Amino acid sequence: MSDSEFTEAQAKTAGLSVLILTHNEERNIAKCIESLLPLTHDIFIVDSGSDDRTVEICRQYGLQVAHRPWTTYADQFNWGLDHFSFAGEWVMRMDADEELMPELAVQLQVFLDQPPAGVTGISVRRRVYFMDRWIKHGGYYPTWLLRVFRRGVGRCEALWMDEHIVLSHGTAIKIHADIIDKNNKDLTFWTDKHNKYANREVLDLIAARPCAEAGDRLTAALGASQAQSRRWMKENFYVRAPLFLRPFLYFLYRYFLRLGFLDGREGLIFHFLQGFWYRFLVDAKLFEYRRQRRVNDLGARHAGEPRAL
């Protein structure tokens, strides 16, 4: 693209900036960036120590890259919001292994040309691919995520896992088009990543405060976003179910009642690993933590007892 074409494209799409977190994403980042270029070139990267070609590829596209050691997703993302100078009035959250469907880019441009009054956020659908197969069933599609927000209005909530963008004011609308979530790495990477996710989810479970009054939360959930409703179900039903039993029940619900078996062999692998194995691993790590805490508490009590003569 020539300098004149680049400048013209920037002027045309100055309403949107994009923030992406990266770490060793050379297999994914180019397709992510390419899908965004019809909308904007105001794309910013927070990289947490990539040792592959990720940063080189980003700089080939002329993107601004900041280096920061990994903390948590929320902390990294909010740091990017606070430290970059965005040209757009709107900011989009993207993961490095995602890409926009062309129809989503078109609909976002229509929105940006004339945003409705009072709207400060946009939710879009996420379409997950696993082993090159679209996971359509098991309650996994459509998953609605708030990904675009007016600058200064949205922040990423401070959780270890399952963090979402929250708006300080205004309302969010839905655009019926998709972000594709398709990671080009292998199953070893996927399982390693989910092992780390399990550690983070345990930290959230340990730190969780008691749920609010169930009736009040149910009333709120009925009018809430999909993400909020799912969180309510998790806090009020899943986490209260017996340890180790709940992964079995959840897998059966997803695979049979929500028709996950229609996703074929790839779907069997995905729903089993993501819906059962991962959640069983979280329970096992939580069991290990509680067991070790009991051992430590018992040891501390014995250490404080006077020695027998």
C-alpha cells in the first residue's frame, strides 16, 4: 500500500482503534491484522516477550508495539488503554488468534459513520474453530462478547479468568456478525494453555466472595447480557455443585442436551477437553490447594502445642 493510500485509509476510518495482546503469535497475527485493515490502521500491540517473529510482523504493518512483562490479561489490556494515544473515539478488543468476518467489518463501518446516541458499546458474535471445524453446538455458538466501546467508557474487569469489558455508562447494542476464533497452533499448545487457564480459574475461585441474594441476582440476570447470565449460572449453580461431579454433569449437558455430538469427531475432542477435562483439572487443582491448606493449618496448630515432658 502506498503512503497516499495509507493516509487516505486512515482518514476514512479514524473512528476506530484496536488493542491486541500478543505472545509468540507469528502463526496468527498477520491474519488478524489483515482482517482489521478495511476498518483501521490505528492498531496497537502490547507484547509480553515474544521470541518468535510476532513483533517483526507487527512492525512490518507499521503498528505501534509496547513491551511489558505478562501480569494478567485484564492488567495488560487496561495498561494498554492507559498508555497508548488512540486516534479513534472507539476502541476494539481483539485477540491475536481472531479475525473479523468481512460482513462484520462492513457493519462496524456503518455504525462508526453514525453512532446512535447513548450507545457506548457493541457486542459481536464469536465463532470458534477447533481443528479447522466450526463448533456450532454445545451452547458454544453464538457467544456474544462486548468487543467495541467508546474510548474512556470501557475497562477490562480485574479477574484472573473469564474477564469481560464493562462499561461505566451508556448502553450496548448487538451487531449480528462474527469474529472468528481460530488458533493455528497444535493440540499440545491448546492443552498447555488450558492448564495455565486452570491455575488462573482456581485463583478466582479462591478469591470469590459469597454470592449476592439469589433472588436479586436472578432478576438482574434475566435482563442481563449473555456473559452476565452465564456468570450468574456459574456462581449460583456450578460452583455450588459437588467437586468432581460437576464436570461430568456439565459435559453431559453440553454434549447431549445441547447437541454437541453434532460437531463430529473434532467436536467430541473439543467438548470433552474443554467441557470436561479442563473443568475436572480446575477441580483437581482446587482440591489440591484445599488439601495442602488443611495440612499447613494442622501443622501450624501442632507447632503451637507445648511439648510433652
